Amino acid sequence: MSSIDPTTISPDILARMIDVGRRLNSTTELDVLLHQIIHEAAILLRSEATSILLFDHHSGQLRFRAMAGELAEQLADMEVPIEGSIAGQIFRSKKPLIIHNVTKNDDWNPEFDSELDFKTEMILGVPLLDSSSEPIGVLEAVNKADGNFDQEDVAVLATLADLAGVAISKAQLFEELHQAYDKLNELDRMKSDFIALASHELRTPLSIILGYVSFLREEAQDAQAKQLDHMMTAATRLRTLIQDMLNLRYVDAGETMLDLSNFDLLHLMHDTATRQYEAAQTKKQQLKFHRPKKPLYIVADRGMIEVVMSNLINNAFKFTPAHGRIDIGAVQRGQEAWIYIRDTGEGIPADQHKRIFDRFYQVEPHMRRRHEGMGLGLSIVKELIEVHNGRVWVESVEGKGSEFFVVLPIKQD
């Protein structure tokens, strides 16, 4: 920060500076902030032109970022070297500098005025420092309208630079965060596009493979049948992974894809559970469906809810050992449908209860996994339920099984 004594500033100007500081701290857009600073500098110092040069980390030079006065358009984005320039001298020394006659300064380049068709007579410049007192640029005023720059002008510009330096650093940080956020959004979009394209392209050849394996299985002898069963299991697993990727289209489309209809939730759950149970018979698990006597109608996207039920029930079978038990049911509570899927499986550590709903997150370490999958199923469940203004959570004790709850409004607004 500057060591200039602010008591040399008149009370009227000091009061204005306090107001300026308040406004600068409330601005996070860098370009808006820079123009506020040079506008105030021009008024307070009554100078012919004012400018801000910021250090460019890529080129290692100073670059004009904001200008007020006759040279605004001509100086836009022009670079100034750190070595051999007045602005560079101020930047390196981190001290204010008054030059009453630029022609007598060794760092003055007369070609500058020639190129711009402008007459520079005097310059007052101060460094812009961040909160760590590191230079980030230079604030300059050129040609005072009524005489020479004096020590009050130095104090005014240095105080303004003190206020501006921290505000500029903050605005630059916000700008970098916005750029990083935009980059992450772009990467996420590219990832989603790739997943959608890859899964779509894989589905057709996989369907052909499954068809031929099924046909060969019917005609095969015992030894060949066993090998074909392994092929069918692997292909079915791949189909499940592809289906998970395809289901992301529901999530990414969000509410725009909602195709609402009135249907019996219990009937959908029973059909889904029956299909999953038939596929899991080799583990000799027990399935109990707790179905109330009356239908439970809801207004929702049937396809999305079927994906939710399929993923949750498939997880219950997958993580429950042989001879284990899965209980599935739903009841109406007020204007909500409460669904539960309970298993006697491995359970989930308490610190993982929320993280399992993140995309691609898996409880098991990647190098020691015992269960297949991409970690998409539960994230799809959560996001599809939230599209319906519902809730989903898990209650689980490691080693004693898990119970997933899904709550959906009976009618969508």
C-alpha cells in the first residue's frame, strides 16, 4: 500500500474518495471497475488524459486496459515494455513519479507522441498494488489542465490507486473464477455429448451380438452353452452400462423432457421388480413386494420413474449376497408417494451416504472393485427425482444392509 500522507488531501476531495472506495468495492466486473477509476482520476486531477496499464503475465509487459480522454481509442490494448518506459519505471519501483517535462526523462519515447499525434508534456503516475503490496499495474494522469501536478495530486492519485489495487485484484479473481466456471461447463457439455454419442453408437452392434449369442445358445451343446452363457453375461453387463449412459439424456434435458401422465406407481414397481428378480435368480435371493390393496396413482414421467425404479432395484440385487432379501413397497402419505427399497446387503459407510449420489462416484476403490458399473445409477436417480420436485436419500449401516427412500408428489404442479 502507498505511504503517501492522506492529510495533504483537502476534506472535500477526501470525502469524495471515501465514496469512490465504497463504489469500487461493490463492483466485480473488471472493465466497469477500470473505467470508474480513470473517470474519477480525470475529475480529481483535472488532467487531459488518464489511463490504467495492467501487467500481462503472458507477454511480461504492461498493457493499456482503460483510458479516458483524447487517446482512448488509439491506446486500446497497446503494450508498453517494463524496461525502458516511464510506466515500467513506476511499476518496478512501486513508487509514485511526477515528470514535469517528459522530454528530459531518459525513459520517454518521443515516437509515442508522433504515432498518436498527441503532445505529452507532463505525467503523474502511481503503482497499482494488490493486497500483498505486489505491483499489478500503473495508474497515470497526463497534462494537468491548470498548471503542474503537485503533492496533493500525488496523494490523491496514490490514495485512489490504493483503493483501486485491491478492488482490481478482487475483480480479476472473479473474472478468473467465471472463466474457470465456463470452462468446466464446456467440459461437462463435451463429456455429456461424448457419452450420448458413444452409447448410441454402441447400442446397435451390441444388440446384434446379443441376438446372435441368444440364437447360438439355443442350438449349443453343454460345453458350448457354458461359454455362451459367459458371453451373454458380459454382453448384458455392457448393455446395462450403455443404458446408464443413455439415461443421462433424461437428466441433462431436465424439465424440458418431462412427459407427464397419470399411472399406477405400484404396477410399475411390480413389473420392474419382477424383471430384475428373474435376472437375479442365480443368487437365490428373496424378493418381497409390499403392495397396498388400492392402486397408487401419481402424475409423473413414466419413463423417468421406470429408470429410477430399475436403478434402485438393480442396486439392491447387485449388492445383496446370495440368499439375501430385498423388500420393496410404497404408501401414500398426504399428497406424497413414499417408496422404499430395503436390502440385506453390504451396507454403506455413514460418511458416504451423500456422496453416492454424485456422478461417477463409487464407494469401492477403483483398483479393488468387486461390482461392475460406472457410478452413474444413483446420480441419475437423484437428478430425475429432483426434476419431479421429489426427494431421495439412504439409511444404511455398513454390513447390515441399506434402505433407499424416494418421495414423489402425487401430482406435478
